[in-house]
Amino acid sequence: MSEPDAHLLIVDDDERIRTLLQKFLIRNGFLVSAARDAAHARRILAGLDFDLIVLDVMMPGEDGVSLTRGIRETSGTPILLLTARAETDDRIKGLEAGADDYLAKPFEPKELLLRINAILRRMPDAGTDDAAPKLLTLGDIRYDIDRGEMWRGEELIRLTATESQLMRIFSGRPGEPVSRSDLVEELGRDKGQAQERAVDVQITRLRRKLESDPKQPRYLQTVRGAGYMLAPD
């Protein structure tokens, strides 16, 4: 089942696909708005907040990757990209721009529903381990585990849904390496090298927010042969 009354924005220039997705998702319990292109989406986003955006990559004018990058300048709203491109590099560009996941066309509507629900479950209001510390210190950054919030001084650092879930995974086991395959599994994604590469991209993005020098990480470390490890102060 979907999250109660979760509000989705569908952005696709193909009216037939846009309408089919809207009707399908409404039948599955979502509130759904739709935009025909990036400019239309920007106007809608200026006045409304959404729980998740389903965004086609290949659109006339501004494409989905560029729109994703623009949204990420001001918002951490989860983004699921729909792409007809099968090449890994194109998917990676979307993830680097800030997307939380991608789904290649053509796809089964049920698979889209599963991906949407998986992303919504990764949002910060998910449960936490009561035995874990409530606040982690990483240099000048503090991470509030209960709220799923990261702060630098008085500045709130925006995290995507996937970045939030990665922080929850790592903060639940500080000082313990977590393998790439375990991260893929805990993020609710299909197993395979492509998804492990996607996790690497998300780690790189997270390091840019955590580290003073992302190329020589102090707090989100790579443990050779074992995976990644959060090393708080």
C-alpha cells in the first residue's frame, strides 16, 4: 500500500503516459498532480510541496537531469527518474544530479509502484534504533538520528531521501564497515553491479555534504575489501 495521501508530481511530455500513470497511481491511493514539461513543473513546484517527483529524462526543452539539478538547489524532495536510455553513464548522470532512483522504460506499472513505495519508506520519519546514540558529531556537522536531520551550525543541510537512508544505516552502526551489497539490500534495490555503482555515486554526493575534503574523507571512509564506514568524533 502507498503512504497515506502521499502527493506525487508526474512530469512527462507524453500525454498518454502521463495520463496512464496519473490514473494508475490515483487508484493505488496517491494524490497525483501532473506537468507536461520542466517549465510547467517549475511553476507547480513554486506553489506546492510534494512527497515524491516522478520525472521523465528525455523531454523537449530542459531535460529531466537538468530539472533534477535545479530542484536539488532548494529541495530534498525524492526524485525517481524515468529513462529510455539503457546506458549506465546516463543513469549515473541522473544520480549525480541528485535523483534517488531510476527506472528504465518500458516498465511494468507495478514495478513503478514498488519503487515509489520503497523511496517513501526511506524518508526521515522512519523508525530508528533506540539503542543508538541520538546525536552524532562529525567535525562541525551534527546529525540528529531521531529527526534524520544534518546541521552545520545553524544551517540545515538538505539531504535526499537516499542520503537520509544512508545516514540512518551508517548511524545505526558507527565504526562498523557496511558492504556495498548490504547497502543495496537495505536501500530496497535489486542486487547487481549496476546498483552497487549507483550506491557509490550516492556516497560521493553524501561526502560532498559531510567532508571538508571529499577526496580524502575523514568521516565517511572507504574500508578496502569491506565497504563504507561512518567514523564520527
